[in-house]
Amino acid sequence: MIAYIIRKLLEGIPTVFGVTIVTFLLFNVFGGNPVLQFLGKSATNAEIAAMEAQYGFDRPLAHQYVDYLGEVITFDFGKSFVTKEKVLEMIKERAIPSLALTIPALLATSLLSVCIALIAAFYRGQRTDKILMFFAVLGMSVSFLVYIVVGQYILAFRFPVFQIHGYLPGPQQWQYLILPMLIMLIVGMGYDTRFYRSIMVEETGKDYVRTAFAKGVSRPRALFVHVARNAMVQIVTRIMISVPFLVTGSLLLESFFGIPGMGSMLLDALNASDFPVIKAYTVMISILFVVSNLLTDVLYAIVDPRVRLG
Amino acid sequence: MNLISFALIAGIFTLALTTITRSPRAWRKLKKDRSALFSGAVIVVYALAAITVSGGIIATETDIQVGEKFLAPCAQHLLGTDRLGRDIFTRVVYANKIAFMVGIVSATAAVIIGTILGGLAGYFGGWVDSVIVWFYSTIQSIPYLLLLIALTWIAGKGINGLYVAFCATYWVGPCRLIRGEVLKLRNAEYIQSAHAMGMGNLRILFRHIIPNTLHISLVNFALLFIGAIKSEVILSYLGLGVQGEPSWGTMIDQARAELINGFYWQIGGATVAMFGLVLAFNIFTDALQDAFDPKAQKP
Amino acid sequence: MGTSPLNSRLARAVIVAFVATILCSGCKSQSPELVGKKILRMPLSAKVGTLDPIQGSSSYANWAMAPVYEPLLQYNYIKRPLELEPNLLTKMPDVSPNGLVYTFELKPNILFHRDPCFQKENKDHSNTRELTTDDVFYSLKRMANRTLRPQGWWVFNGRIKGFDAFKEAQNANADGFNYAAKVSGFEKISKYQFRIHLTKPYPQFLFVLAMNYTSVVAKEAVEYYGDQFPKHPIGTGPFTLKTWKRGSKLEFVRNPDYRQEFFPKKSLITENDQHLKLSEYADKQIPFLDGIIMEVYEQVQPAWLKWRVQDLDFVRVPAEFHDAIFNKSNRLRQKFKSEGVEQFNLPLLDFIYRGFNMKHPITGGEQGKKIRQAISLAMDTEEFNDRFYNNTCILYDGPIPPGLDGFEPGVISPYRGPNLSKARELLKQAGYEHGQKGGKPLEVFFETTIGGQNQMQAEVFTRQLKRIGIDLKPNFNSFPELLDKLHKNKAQMFGLAWGSDYPDAENNLALFYGPNAAGGMNHFNYSNPEYDQLYERISTMQPSPARTVLYKQMRDLIIEQRPAIASMARTRFYVWNGNLKAFKPSETWYTWIKFLDVDRLKP
């Protein structure tokens, strides 16, 4: 088992390496010049050149790339060009509001979706199933931006059930997070419900369920106990795979609801060519991807003895 | 460009029809599914509208002032006017063409790239497989939005930037699926016998294996088409969307502050138009998937 | 069935929690310290990156530093046109007859905010210190330190004796920037008195000393916090920063050690300000507020909704909302008036323009003059004003905005559009009949920024130029991208706006001064010996009719040469709920925030 995990982790290294190459090319070769942002509207070309030298942007690209790899290996990305804060500190600070929004939203979405999927699978092919699935597709067909604009206007202003905008650090923030969470829930539920339903429908067709029926197990029991338990692996897998997206945050929600999270940090960094932040962000997310894929594999192995780790 | 989009729309429809009719069982099943037929018809109507716009027959003038600004919907202007006094209905119809262009070009390119790479990886295995798998895991591990934004910087803003950005990120999905399918198919008996007959590898792959994965490509095409149309809204919000022409994304984006004043028709018109197409595509794709492979999981 | 009771219990708990959450989310909560206090709540429409005065050039950064930092001078809160008055000084500085020596006297007992950074240096370990001459010099010297990325060096460039030499020497100093090194133009007389010696007369010098860049900071704080200083503002202002949640919120509380300062005198309050009800505050000691909360609102909709539910005390009316709020004469509609909403229409010292790169082979220089004139004639600025600014802009010609010497309302350039026949004629003379040369239409690449209504504006502009056959290709950039193109001479035509830093047109005229080109603030790369000579003359002249004559000559050169066309000045519309008091906004300076009051306690 441990050997398997180590092997998988080693296999992840080329991926992270690939990510560093792509991001380096995208930003150092094609991206904007951060120095201009520092110097502002009255900078002269001489001053720009001096500052480029100070930050080492005038060195050969290969040299700059090696330095970048060094940062990745030591996991020390230095300080942001813009805020002069330690990049890892910044990410920590920004990840909290993002996670406070996305984790409950993911859990709620998964829980509700699984419940609805169970109901739909139970009534497979009947009217209830069709209506539920139609609503799922309906929910998927509206633009995210429209949900936000309309949701904020109607649910926070016209009928002031929720807060319009704001963020408070600490436990008080929940009241500001409900509406964005609700929007995430509605957007995510369409996809998840359909996915989980098809898993359950697939499980229902399997031999063990037929055997259970043959043994006289009632239909609800077969579905809710046997099928749900076996579908759990795939449900947890799907949740695992979304872990990196929890951290990336939601740019639009953050912008409309004033949540100082990872999405807005990334956009600011992109707009200001704040390379240390961009680099740290992409490397961290790619590592998360590798790790969450690994965990998914391991989980499969633990739950399903038929999968052999080899 | 108009001719190209026309050709693409026509091409996709032919391909879709041949793929569907290749499998008589799927075709029979699809024919019986009334909601699938209805949504298929809706897609055809949207596509015809897009072709008509491409041909310069309707919605030719999207940029002229036809009346006062912010006119409410009336008989003359079905969806009222925007802040520049332009007819919103005309713009919504025109934007449908843009949606088709963005959807079709990005999805076609992504599916073609994905099919070829996935086929090569699955068929040859070994280092070819390793390199292609490495490449798509890399692309997949970069935050999607960051990649899109960076690519539109490089490819330039506007519709061409969208094509490049979507294509470069979207090929991963079909590539994975086709690779998996080819892995299964390459050991099939008929392939073994083709080998025995001394057929070349590429010929076997492209003449005998890939055609049997077309239904996967078709379903992926539809999913990516929807994805592109929906992502266009988000990129428009970031100022990276279609420029100089109306698109549903830019229309929704430009009207995002107008709702408070009660000017709901621009955001509403674009949303409903987009909703209709995406919904029809969603339902149709479902039916397709059911028809070909009832057991497949829906994404 | 073993799991189902658990499931249903869980489900019930989830439902109860969800309902409770929805029911409770209507209630509001604040930081406990602010309950029962007078708190101003205001929006910032962009994030603030730094609270170091020498770095902050955006108006949002200026807003955010206004409660904390103070420059030597300020403007009178009531008087219009704006007039300078002492802030940290006992009186306005004495100027020598030749205009080269300025003598200052600081108010005694101005204390810095209490902060641990002072404890080490102070013999009695107290946590504050008095502001002295040395602090002023130290703060100005920081503007020369390149590693701190100062944005405002241009205000002193070549102006103060020995300062440029000091800047070069210290930036090149291998042992690091030495603040103790002498600047011959900075002369300390005593703890409170000092002189500054200029190289040549600088009529705008006092305006500069009212800018946020020149705010006084404490050396101890800079050294104690190091590169985190921009996060820990320690100034002398009426408020101290309590918390700063980056990208979201700033909270300020009243500085208990703030010196005695007073609201302007009653005699200054005129008829025009009657509706602002300022007189009840006249001569009273400031500040009235206990605290200020600034929140970042990137989107228009939430800011507006928050203001409507009275969670924000004032907002600027976004252009999209103008017609819904105001009638044709820009007064509030009855619905809002009856709710107790107040308004202030603030004309800005604003120069919105579309500029040309004068080095461009086709549209630049002398060869492109007729094309530029033709584009100017094809443009219909009225349409822009109507469509995007609700007819609230003042259209003018040349670089001098309304409200400043050198502006004349009647002056309309011969190239003000729309005059299509004349535009076509000029284009023909330039070799582009019907906008074409050799069968190819004239393409003009227009660089502008992403966001706001720029995309729609570009659509209108494209349509207007199409009428004379020119093919405009708009290109949308992020702000750094646009700056990059300007610095590298990659832009052919561009759209920008310049807000005057001080109420003197010299600030705008400098944009066209030849030596400011080559990557400097002269993005037009405009270079005209006649203009440069005039600029050098006016740059040392005190305001006078003679100077105004020269201003007008310079303006007319720009109007004829057309490096910048289609000038517009916006009006900003501030609206507030009735409980905000003593509000008379300005966007030339921001420390007036200390004069505000709110008539509402936080629940």
C-alpha cells in the first residue's frame, strides 16, 4: 500500500513539472511586465530598465526558469510583487474565506443531490424521475452570472432574506455566505443529481441487487441500503475530484458578494502580473490535483477489494 | 467566416446523422423519444437561424439606433432597446450566430484533437501513451480560468482568442474517453484479424477503430458546445469575450447593472435565448447517450 | 433498516439548521467596538493595494489614506474654487520675493498615532512622538528611494536644490539608501521651522504639498515594519487604522490624541451651500465621527443595493442609473427626494480624451495631421455624452478642463465634429479618398481598457469613423497592458482620462511637453519646440493674466495639431441618505473626510 502511494506520488512529479513549464511560458514569455505597474504613470524607460534588472527579468529565460524550479522544490515562493507579503501567507489568508464558502456548498450540494438522485433512481422511468431530471437540466441551462445578478437583486434586496454583500472574519461570516452558497448549490445540483442518478441506475442493474430482489428484499431497502452503499465509492470519488476546485474559489461570487477569497486574489495577480502569486497558486493547485487523484485511487482500493493496487 | 461557419454547421449535422444511423438500434430508440425529437427540432431551428444570419438575410444591422434608449418591449421592438437605442431582439438573434460559431469551432477542434491524440495513445500505448497522458494531466492540473485568461492574452482578445482558449482546454475530456475506448477495442477480434491481414497500424486505427468511437465524439461535441457557450459569458464578464459584435455573453455582461432600474429585457432576452439552446442541447445529448450507451454515466 | 433512523434524524437536523439560518440571516452584526458609535460607512469601487503615501496613486488609495495621513497643506473645505490653507503648519509658508525659498513653521504638539514602533527609540518608552522638521524631510526623501516604488517623484523632478543629485547618489549607493545624507535644498531651522530651497520658481509647489504623496510619516514606523509598512499606516491623522482585511474592508477608529482642529468658519458658508446644512457645524471641533468603515465593492449592483438599504452612507451614482435617479436637469426625482436623499453634483477637473502616438508613421507627426483632424471631425462627442454620460459631461477642446485658467467656454476648435464633409475633404487631401488608399481602407488601431462601458464606447466610435471610411480596430487591454503599449510606443491611438492632481492647468499641459516623452507621462510622444519653449516659460510663472495668455497659446497648438481629441469633463454625482451630515465632496483632495458627521448610531 505504502509502496503504491509513493509510486503514485512519484508519478505526479512529471505533471507538476509540466505545469511549471506551461505557466512559466505563459507568463514570463508572453505575459505583461510587472515593473510598469510598480512605477506608475510617470515612469521613464530608464527607470523601468533599472527595476527590471533589480528583479532579474533581464536574465536569460533558462536561468529564470531554474530559479523558479528551485522555488517549487523548496516550496518558498518569496513575496508578492504587489503586497510585499509572503505569498504562502497570502494564500493561507485568502483560502479561508474561499473554503468557508465552497466546503459547505459542496457538502450541501452532494448531500441534496444524492438524496434527489436516490428518489429519481427509485422512481426510474416514472413521472417523478422525469420531472426531477427535467429540473436538473433546467438548472444547468441558465448562466451562472444570471443566477448571481438576479439572485442578489431578488433574494437580498427585493425580499431581504439574505445579506447583500460583505464579509466578516470569524464565525459571523456565515450570514454573508448563505446566499452565495445557495447559488452554488443551485448551479451545482443539476450536474450532480444527474451524475449520481446514473450511478445508482447503473448499480441497480447489477447482479447483487437482482439477487437481493430474488431473496425478497423490498425495493426501497435494496435501493437505500445496498445500492447507496455501493454507490458511495463513486460519490466520494466525485467529491474528492472537486477538492482542488474548492481552493480555486469562485471569482464571480467573490466579486459580487465581497468575499476576499482565492478567485479575486488570482484575478488581481493576473492583472498586475504578480508572478510570485501566480506561480505559487498554480503549483499548489496542481499538487492538489495530483494528491486528490491519488486519494481517489487509494479509496477505490480500500472500499472495493477487487481493485488491486499494483 | 460566414461560409466557414455555414460549412461547419452543415458538416456537423451530416456527421451527426451518419453516426446515429450507423447504429440502427440507437436510431430506433432515438426516434421513439419524443423529447429528444423535439429538442432536436429546436436545435435545428436555432441552427437555421444562425445560418440565415450568416447568409446576411436577417439581423444584418445590429449596431444601428432604431429608437429611444431603454424602450420597453413592444410590437415593433419585441425585446425593447438597449442603452444605445439598438433593437435587442435583432442583437439576440445575431448573437445566436456567434454562439454557434464559438460552440462549433471550439468543440469541433477540441473533439478532433482529442480523438486523434486519444486514439494514438490508446492504440500504440508505450511512450506515446505516456507522453499524451502526461500532457493532458498537465493541462488538467492548471486552474481552468487561469489557463483561459492566459491563452486569450496570447491569442488576442475576441472571438479568435475564445476559439484558441476553449480548444486548448477542451480536448482533454474527449481524449481521455477515446483513449479508454480504443484500449478496449484494440484487442477485439476484428482488429486482430485486420492485423493478420497485414493492414498498417494507422489504417487500422483510423479506418476501423475510430469510426467505432464516433458516438463518444458526438456526445462530447454536444457537451463542449454547451460548455463553450456558457463559458463565453464568464469570459465576457472578464472583458475577454467577443468584441465588436453582440454575443449573449456581452449582452448579459453589459446589462448586469441594469436590472435594478427595471430594465430586465436585455439580460432577460439574452438569457432566455441562451437557455433555450442550452436546454435543447442538454436534453438531446442525454437522449443520444441513452440511445448509444444506456449505462454510461452522465457528467 | 439500521441506518434509516439516523438518516432521518440527520435530515431533520439539516432542515432545521437550514430554516434557522435563513430566518436569522436577516439580522445584522458589526464589530462590537463600533456598536453605539457614530460610524461612517462608505464604498471603495476598487481594491486598495497599499497604504504607503508615496505609493498610492489611485483615488481609492487616496480615500483609504485620508483618515490616517496628513500632508502639510490642505484645501479649504467650503470655499470654491479650491483654496489652499495650512494643515500641519501654523500658517501658510512665507515665500521669498524671487519665489525660490519657502519658509515653514509646524504646529507644535502634533503627535503620531500611538504604536509600539516608537517605544524602542523613546527614552521613556512612550508609544508616540511629536512630529518635527526631520519627519517632513524624511518623508520627502522617501519619494526619491526607487526601491520603495514611489509614484510621485515627478512632482519634484528638477525642482529642489540638490534633491536630484541626492536621488541619483542614494539609489546608486552600495551601502543602501542613506536618509541622513544631505539635500542642500532642505534647511532645518529648528524643531518646528524649516526652509526649502528651489532651483527655479515652482508656482505649483504648494499644491504638491497638499498631495497625499507628501504626507508625513514617522521614520520609526517605516523601519519597524520594514516592507510591511504599507500595511501599517502610522500618521498624524484624526483616525487610526484598526483592521484591514485586504481586498475587502478597512476599519478606522478615532485617534484620541488628535490635535485641536475646527470646522471652517460660519462666514465662509454661502447661499449655494444652504442645502448642505453646514452652518450647524461651523467652528466646532473635529472630528465628529467615532470611526469609518470602507468596504470594497467591485460591482455596481451590490454597492447600490447596500446604499438603498442604508448600509452605506453615500455612493457615486453610476452612469447606468443616472436616468432612474435624476430628472433631465440632473436633480433627484421626487421618489428619492421624499425619502430624504440628498445630492451633490461635483464637476471634475477631468480630461477624457482620445490620443494619438505622434511617432506613428501614418497617423503621427506632420504627415498624419490631416488624418487626425479628419478623425476629430468625424467624431460626434455629443453622442458619447448622450449615450454614456447622460449629457452630463462638458465638451471642450484642448487639454485644459473647465474650472482652470486657460479654459474658455466659448472656444470651439475648427475640428470639433461632426462635420463629415470637411472630414472627408481633409482625408482626401491626406491621400485617402473615401478613407481608402490603393483600394485599402485606412486602418486605425485604437487601444483602450477592459471594463465599464468601454466596449460599447468603442462600438460607437467605430461606427462614427466608418462614416468617413476609416476602419477602426479597437483593442481592449488591462491597465498594465495599456501602459506597456504606451511606454513601448506600440499604440497608434488610445483612450485615457487624466484627472488633474491640483487645480492648475500646468498639470495637464505637462502631458505634451517634449522631454516628458520617451516613456514618460507624455504618452503622445508630442514634441514641438514652440510648445516646449512656452511650457518652460509657464512652468516658473505665478498665476497671472500673462500666464493665462500663454496657457491659451499652448492650448491652441494642441487644438491645431490634434495629438489629443474629443476632450470631455465628467460630473460626479454623489447621493447620500439624510443621516450623513456636513458632506461637501471633492476629488482633488480627500482628507476632508475628517469633517463628516453621521446622525445615526450603530445599533
